[in-house]
Amino acid sequence: MFDKKSKALKKLRKAIRSGIYSYLILSMLRDGEMHGYFIRKRLEEMGFAPSEGAMYDMLKSLEKLGLVEGFWVMDNRPRKCYRLTDLGREVLTELESDVRSILRVLGGGEGGD
């Protein structure tokens, strides 16, 4: 059974991870389209390890918001790829400013002490 502290930490950590993963996915897609497996591998290279289910839930959520567009590519086998939409680019630009502000406050970004 979880106590209040454990519940709070679990909920807040999940929210932080979800926001970070979403931001990183949008940032990766700025450079061009990618299939889900490659997005997950890139996140792992950065030190993040979302479960496959969690990552695809995030991609579905970003798609539902109109920030990314999913489409199928027929290679050796069908693969779902994702690209950033125009709205996704606009949102990413604003999020970058937010992230810089957060990093400054935390002392790890531009102008941090």
C-alpha cells in the first residue's frame, strides 16, 4: 500500500517524464520523420527508457493534439512513421523558450549560476 508521499512522488514523476519525453520527441521530429522504434532507441541513447507502450501512448497523444502526424511506410514490413506538423513546430518553438526558462531557474541552462 502506498502512503501519501509515495503516491505524490509517483504521480509527479510520471508527469515530469511525460513532459520531457513529449518535448524530446517533438525536438527529434524537427529534423525529419522517424519511425517509432528509432524514436525509442534515440531516447534510450539519451538515457531515457520509456516502455514501448508508454512511448506509443505519447505518440498517440501528440497525434491527437495535432502536433505530429503518423503515416505508414512499406519497407520490408509496414512501419509507422511520424513527422512534425506545422502546429507541432509552433508549439515546439514556444516550449523551447519554456525549457530554457526552467533550466535557468534550475541553474543548468543559459545564464544559470
